[in-house]
Amino acid sequence: MLEVIGVRFKQAGKIYYFDPGDADLTTDDYVIVETVRGVEFGKVVISNKQVDEEDVVLPLKKVIRIADDKDKLTVSENNEMTEEAVRTCSDKIKEHQLDMNLVDAEYTFDRNKIIFYFTADGRVDFRHLVKDLAAVFKTRIELRQIGVRDEAKMLGGIGPCGRMLCCSTFLGDFEPVSIKMAKDQNLSLNPAKISGLCGRLMCCLKYENDMYEDAKQELPDIGERLTTSHGSGKVVGLNMLERLVQVELSEMERVVEYTLDELIDEGAISVPAAE
């Protein structure tokens, strides 16, 4: 077992594990750590805890120190400098007539590098742009192309539900979402109704998917024939949430709604096998 802490560098960013050393840290503490990008300022979101070695990527980097007021001032100054960097880069993009859309910029904590995030329909030759930016800022420049989901995560916004976007408030990672999830949940397949601001399928389709998958295992399929206490019939409708089955009875020429428990008690369907 290893003792670790979890650190985030952005509000809804991924959580990275670090070795706390002798420090006893609590959530909402700020720390200075070394990452592949250099020295960074992060927020502790998981306090000291024990984890299995298989759950982390070794070797773990140690926390350099607990951040003080001077470090927080540096971060504030970096944010102010970022605004100027965005304006300068936007002007340079227009000057070079590049087909790219600048989304955001970010200084590393030690100011050894500025990262510019952009979207584009294809590959962009930005070598001359990088040279111009390096001449202006006198530091290392990185231009990173991102997708539309990452763009929405950075910019934020309000989703169709009326709440702030999940990706910009708490989702650390994007999970795969498929049209099959929308079908299983009996949602309209109109792209305008199941797509987020990014234009991709909404992340929240994933939230209840496991429950619907479990329900599909328990309930009969549409079109399946059952023998109930009222006679034989065909399944014509399912209510996954309430575990209800609509059966069109051949002899009575009407549709009867049964609960899953009723059908199991009547022997119309077998009890789902325990995993």
C-alpha cells in the first residue's frame, strides 16, 4: 500500500496522485508539485489515503511544498498575463491568415511555457506562428489542437437541462457515449434533443445507462411471446424505470400491463440469474 494525495490543476480536470511525503494535507489545500509539464500549482481534492500499488503509475512524484500566499499571487499574475497572451495570439493568427480558432491559453506555474489551445477542421501549419509568439513572449510555446468536447469543457456554458455543463463543472474525463444508450432509454433520436453544446451526444446519457442495461437483462424483449394468467400474448411495450411490461393478449384482444414481479410469480418469465 502507498500513501497518496489527489491533486487537480483545473476545476474539472483529471485527478493525479502524488506522494505527500511527511505532509498531512486536507482537501482544499494548495500544493506545488512537479509534473511532465514542469512545476505546477494544484488543489488537493483527495487527502492522504492508502491505495494499492497497482492503482497508481509509479514512480510517484513528491509534493515539493504546500503553496503559500506568494504562490497564489503568482497564479493570479499568470492568469492576468494569459489574457494578454490570448489577445496577442489571436492577432498573430489573423496576421498569418491561419484557419484555426483559438480557444484558450495557459501559462505553466513557473512561466517556462505558454500553451495555446485551438480547434481546427484539419491540420494547420503553425510553425511561423510559433516563431512569432516565441519572439514576443521569450519563452517556450506549445500549440495544442483540441476537439469540440474539450472546447466546451474549457469555455463552459449552460446545457439543455438549464444547468452548467457537466464537463466544465465536475467531469474529470469524457466517457464513451453511443446512440445505443439513447435507444435503450427510449429517447428521441433527434440530434437536437440528445446533443450537447459541443454537438456530440450528451455525456449524461451515460449516467443511467448501467441501470437500463440491468433492466434489459431482467425484462423480456419487445415481440417476445409470454404465457400469463390471462392467456398468451406478445410483449409490445416496456417501462424500464418501473420494471413494467405491456403484453398484448391474443384471446382478449387488449393490452395488459404487468409488473416484473407478477410475471415471475406467474412463471411467465424466469427469475434473472444471479451473477
